[in-house]
Amino acid sequence: MASTAEKPVSGSSGVEPRDSQPPPRSNPWRRPWALEGFTWLYILWSIVPIAIAVLFSFNKGASQATWQGFSTKWYVGSQVTSVLHNPSLHHAVIQTLILGGLTTLICVPIGVGFAIGIDRWRTRTASGLNFVLIFSFVIPELLLAVALFLLVTQALTFIHLGTPAEVAGLVVWNLSWPAIIVRARLISIGRSYEEAAADLGASRLGAIRRVLLPMLMPAIFASAVLVFASTVDDFVIVEQLSSTANTQPMSVLIYSNVHGGLSGPALNALATIMLLISLIVAVIGFVAYRWLTRGERTEGGTEALTGIAGI
Amino acid sequence: MGRRQGSGRRNRWLWIGLAAPGAVWLLVLFVAPFYVMLSVAGGGINEFFQTVVPVWNPIHWSSFNFSAVWHDIVGPGAFIGSPALRTIGYTAIATVISLAIAYPVAYFVSRYAGKRKSLFLILLIAPFWVSYMMRMLAWIDLLQQGGFFNSALSFFGLPGNTDWLGGKSVTVIMGLVYGYIPYLILVLYAFLDRIDQSLIEAARDLGLSKWRTFWSVTIPLSKPALVAGTFITVLPMLGDYFTNQLLSGAPGTSMIGNAIEGQLDSPGETGQGAVLALMLLVVLLIPMIYYVVSTARTSREMA
Amino acid sequence: MSGGNVKLESLTKRFDEVAAVDDISLEIQAGEFFSLLGPSGCGKTTTLRMVAGFEPPSTGKILLDGDDVAKLPPNRRDVNTVFQSYALFPFLTVAENVAFGMKYKSVPKAQLKTRVAEALEMVQLSGYEQRRPNQLSGGQQQRVALARALVLRPSVLLLDEPLGALDAKLRRALQVELAALQKQVGITFLYVTHDQEEALTMSDRLAVMNHGKVAQLGTPEDVYNEPADAYVADFLGVSNLMDARVKPGGQSTGCCRLQMGEFTLEANAGELNATGAVKLAIRPERINVEPYETVGANRVPGMVERLVFLGSTTHVYVRLATGSTLQTLVRNDGAELPYGQGTAVSVSIPADALRVLPDPGVSVGEIHDETTGEELLDLSGTRSA
């Protein structure tokens, strides 16, 4: 109750005395439209260029800037320049898929095993290995690519340049995804479920198989999706470790042809295909993630999104 | 089944076995390559083939390549100095701009988005899935001589014939920001989302205005977010070479990554490329170690 | 396998230099409901985990029906645990959770369903087979955890503060159910709790633990009515600890004469042969608050400090002329109390109920009223009687 007997406390910085405050200029519950507007501006700036580029992959003409009508010739129509028919474009798509698939298939199991093992094997060696892993997360890709190139050409020459070297390098580069994501999930799961399984009769391996892995499945899945997308996108390591033009995936092909070479919209088409592949994988992953966590979800539907993004 | 060794910690072999493939892969394909890089840097050249001759024994490492690079940096005809400085400059500017954009966006989505949080998250995560190539390609299309950007400028009466892709720092910096900001936003979001709302409510309850709460409570609480975000932006950006390559291609905007790559590909200068790469690595080592140590510490605290 | 006798022999567990469990020896009879009672950090959970197999003991033996199981991993012991967090597998249904352990006992498939149904019926959750844990309330989850452990018919069931996360009313109801269930099933229950009411309600016998050691072991009545020391007296309910000195030459015919301030008291319970400075304990329900003029033995004048209404009872806090404050208990039987705050009264402390206790030598610390949570004054030494 506003009492006249109460003297307002003299305000120290920032703490407003209750009775001498001027009426608020604006509704304290109003929405922060300035922040929201800024966010939308960012989103537009972020997405619109991509949308335009996708649009232009369907351009009838050869320009990446002037719209000349709708056509799918860059994808399937033209005999010479379309992705379907041009052999180097064609091979690039396949090579990307091969790289993505192989890397994911190798990287995820290794990474998951690494995460579980390091978490339980509490010694200094384990922490040391963990350190190395985090290093691989922050190092500029170029440095690793250069080092790998030298390794493969000077020392371990049985790893041939081209797909084998690329996969080896990509696995190392992406190892941190499953390792870190699964490790985080492992920490939040805690030990009690495995202890319960052991209490009920499971051996340690049995407990991992029957209890831990199912509970880790969402994280494993999320990291697999991330590894795949990251590999599809990658070109620093791939370029450095590539051999002939035949083994170029889409990312490298675009990179090398940007300043001339293949006509513009063909690159757009290629990039759009890359986009589609990533998106399809992302959507599959998202759906699968939600299905896998259907027994655990609390309120708020954002866990699937952040989980899938590896946050 | 015979008697086991006992519960818990005594029997380690299961864990070691699980971690082994990953550990081996890391050691062979992450740690070893840098030793090779050292050996190449400290090695010599096969004069005839202009190929690299690595020297494996540290005792026999020569300073041949190192002195060549030193001359490239400080001697007459030095050409490493400007890319190095430029790299630092670009990275600093791009990081500041990125933080200035990313923080408000992450702040908004984590605190004010309410029911539309999922929608915003999808829109923020989307660039993640769009490949880097596509994002750069999009801007190349737009910034071409006859592209949309110039058309829009001339529509508004401004000069519309600038060659944005011909070697402009502005373009490269914008490209760096565009390329790295999605990671930054997501990392900031992840941290900001975890800030306990009741701390902010407590500050308001105690009498602080919205602005004061922001400066005295939210910003300090955001410190780990900002630190983490800065690290994962600055460290990879310092090794960037492709943004410049795609959006400019001119030597006037080259970064140190371009120098490394250039030397590596030139026959006879591969060793020097290795030295440059090593120097970049050494420069980055201290911040990287700091980041690794603090990450390991916080993850242990959360356990 | 019937049986379920658990014997701990000189069991010790050290973490670095600290002994969390310090040389404990006790025996739990087959079919008993046995509780380990104590505050956080007293070692009760560590003891339980050692029996379950999740912590290896530093020294000592754990004998299950005569066999030393200390070296066996948890999945090889005939012991099952109900965890504090229930640890129900979120990706399995209730039925699948309950059936989990039977795979390792090679139960034929035909029997699986019936045994699961039996177990669920025992915990009154028939019909919940297809639900998922996140669709259940806390009390229901706890019952599934119970069913999952009981379905395996272990010799001993370990329970680690299973009712901790539930609200008070549910807790009380489940206490009764658990005790009845144990009698019905006949398995040894080893129950860990910090709540003395739980331990008193459900146990056949209990052990009060303090800093890794057993302070007292006995039936609830024994431990409550005849606490061995000030720590036990104070942990199990209010003990109204007071300081006093034994009057020399006063020991005769099973009673002890004591000097408390300027008052002389007689005590018939506890360490009657003690000398020197001792502690006196009396339960609130044994104290009588009488009109001021009442005279007689073992009466101390005082003033009513505060009355706290608790529904079925009222706590009356009386400040004695000696300076201590006693908490007494009055049943609310409809009649109005003949005193209020500030009334001068006479406090009668019957000799049979007044217990002489040795000082255990460990700090008792703050004494909290277990019902209202308020901190009573520290009676154990800082204020001179």
C-alpha cells in the first residue's frame, strides 16, 4: 500500500526508488519488436540469397543473374551440360554420396565407442586423448589437411590419395561430432541405469548393449546426421587429398569452377542437389530423433531441434 | 562364466577396447601428421625433382626452410607480412561484426521467442545444412557485375557497376561473417538458453531496471557463451583461405591460408609451406590449449 | 533361494583418507525389515551400495547366507535394488522393465508374462503393462521399480531412500504398503533412510548410523525409548537435551540424583552409574505442564514461551527457570489449554522418563524440530544450566 509514512529509499545506481519513479514510458509487457525485427532481418539476409541461387538453378538461360524462364535443363534436360548427363557432374554427385556414406559408417561407431570408453576409463591417458579430440574440433581445417597430405605422400603412402585418403581424413576431422555429442548425452544419462541393469543381472557389456545404447540412440543418430552433412559440405580436406578429377565430389567441383569453367546455373544445380541431400538427411534424422525419444520427451518441443544440431 | 575381476574400476579393458579404434585413428591421423609436417619443415629438397625430402630424426632437422620463410617474412621481397596482418584484421573485424549480429539474435530466440521458438530454431539451423559452397555461390551470383546487388543499387540511384568480386576487402569480410555466423549463433543460443531465468527475475525483483539487469546480470552470465563463441569463430577463421578464393581471388585480399596453400602447391616450396603452417599452428596453440582446458573443466563440472 | 541372512563383518570403506563406513559389524535376520537410519553423509548409502555390489569394500566381509559376496559383481549376487531415482528404462514399457532381469535367470518365455502380471499385481499396478515410465506418476514409478526387483525373487531387497521424492501424504501411505508387502513376500528388506519416522514405522529393527559407525542397533521401541547416547536420542525425535551434574553419593536403588541449575532431579533411566557432567533427555510426550503452584518432586518452574498448533497435537515450548527450553506435546482433545503464551507454569519431569545419557563425543550440532523444521536452541552445552 502506498504509504505516506514511508520515505523513498535514496536510489543507488540502477536501483530505482519505488515512489519517485516516473510512470513507465512503455508497457513493460510489450514484445521486444526491435529485437524481433532484427532477428527477422538476419534470417532474411541468411536465407534469401540461397533461395535465389536455388531458383536460378532452374533458369532457362545460362545466366546466374537474369531470369530467363523456368527449365530443368541443368538437372536432366540438356545432353551436354545437365547433371544427369555430364559425366563429371554426374560422378561428382556419386562421389559425394560415397564419401558421405563411408565416412559416416566408419566415423560414428568409432566415435561412439571412443566416447563411452573415454568416459569410463578414468585415467590421465583418457583425459589426454580427450584433449586431442577437442583440439581436432578447434583447429583450422587447412592445417589438418596440409598435415594429412604430407602424411599420406611422405609416410603412410599405402593410403592412396583419392577416396581412401579422403575418407581417412574426413573420419578424423568429423570424429569430434559423435564423440562430443554422445559424451554429453552420456554424462546427462548418468550411471544409475547401467547400475540398475547390472543389479538385475546384466553383465557390463550386456548393460551397454541393452540399456546404454538404446538410450544413446538419439545422440548417435544426431551425430550421424551431422557427420554426413559435414562430409557432404567439406572440401578443404577433400581437395587437399584428392587425386584425379574423377574423384572430385560436388563441393570441390563447384569450388574449382566458380571462376569460369562450367556454366553458372549448372553449378547452382549441383549446389541445389547438395542442399537437397543434406536436407533430406536432416529431415530423416529429425523424424527419427523424435521417434527415438518418444518415451522421454518432456514439454517443449525444441529438444529435437537442438539435439539434432548437436547442441 | 568364471569369476570376474570384481565390480567397477578394476577391470578396465572393456573401456580401453571401446575407446581404442578412435584413439588409434586419432593418433595415426591427427597427431602423427603434425610430426610429419615437422619433419618436412625441418627437411630438405630433392633439387632434381623439386620434391620434399622429410627428415625424421629431430637431431638432423635443418633450418633451411625456416630461414627461407623468415626471409619471406622480413627480408627484401617479403610477401608474408601483409597476408598475415590482413588475416588478423579481417578476422577481428569479421568476429566483431558476427558477435554484434549473433548475440541479439540468439538472445531474442532463447528468451523471447516463446511459442515460436521451434520455428526460429529451424530457420537458424537451416544454414547449417546448406553447404558452405552453396552459401558462397549464392553471394557470387548476387554480387556479379550483372547481378541483383548491383541492380538493386542502381535502382536506388547508387552506382551499380562496382566489381564486388574483384578483390574487395569488404566482400571478403562479409563472406567470412556470412560463412561463420550460423555456428556462432547456435553456440550462443545453446549457452544463453541455459541461463537460469530466475537469476534475471531475482535482479528485477531487487529493483534493477531492464537495462541494468542486462548489463549487470545477463552479460556477466553470458561470458562463457561469448568466450566459447569467440573461440569457435576466430580459430577456424584464421586458417580460412577459401572465402577469399571464392569471393575475390585477388592477391590483394589474400589471407595467410592462401599463402600456405600457395607454397604447398609450388614445387620446391612445399617445405616452406609446411613451415608456415607450423607457425600458424604455434600461434594458435595457446588459445587452443586454453579453450581445450576450459572446455574439459566445464564438462567435468557438469558431470 | 530362501534365506536372506546378511552379515557385515568389520566392513570399512575409505575414500582417500576418510572412512565413510568405519568398521561396521551387524547381522540382519532372514525375512527382517531392517533400516539403516542417519543423516546425509553418515555412511548408510555407501553401506547399501557395498551390499549391492556397486562399491568394493576397503576391508571387511559381506556374508549373504554365509557366503562372502564382497568379490562378486552386482549381477551375480542374489540381491536386488530399488534405486532412489527408480532408474526405470525410459525406452521400455512397464512390462518390459519388469521383465528385464528375468532374461538373465533363464525364465522360460511362457512364464514371463505371468510373472510380470503377478509382480504388477503385488504392487497394485495391474493393467499398466503397456504404459511408458514417463506417463506414470512418481508413486507409480516407484512401484514399477519395486515390481522389477521383486519379480526376480531375490533373497534380499535393498531400498535406497525410495520414498524421498514423494509428497508427505503419499509417503505415509506407501510406508504402510511397503511394510505390508514385505510381510507378505517374506524377503529380507534392507532399507536406507534419513527420515526417522519412516524407519520407526516400517522396521523390525534398525541401526542408527553416525559418521560411518553404528550408534545403536535395536527395535524401534528400544531405540526410541532407550537411546544409547545423546546423538541417537536426538536423531529419533525430540530429546530435549539438558545439561546436569550427578550429585555425589546420590546413587541408590536404581536412581540417580542430579543437579540442574538450582534444582535437584531424580532420574530412573539410562546410565545411572554415570558421574560428573551428563546429559539428560526426556521425550516431549512424557512432560507434563501443570499450574504454577503445583509442588512435588522433579518439578521445575517455567514460562510458556510459544504454542505451535499442529492439527492433532500442539507443541508447547516452555522455558525453564534454569534457562533451557523444553518442547512438550499436548493432544488436542477439544478442551482449551489452561495456559497461553507468557503464562507461568510448573513443568513436571517424571523420573521414569528422564534418561541419563553419556555424551557421545561427537558434535550434535543444531537440533531441529522434525515436524516444523524450526531450529530449537542448542541445549547441548553452550548455555549453562
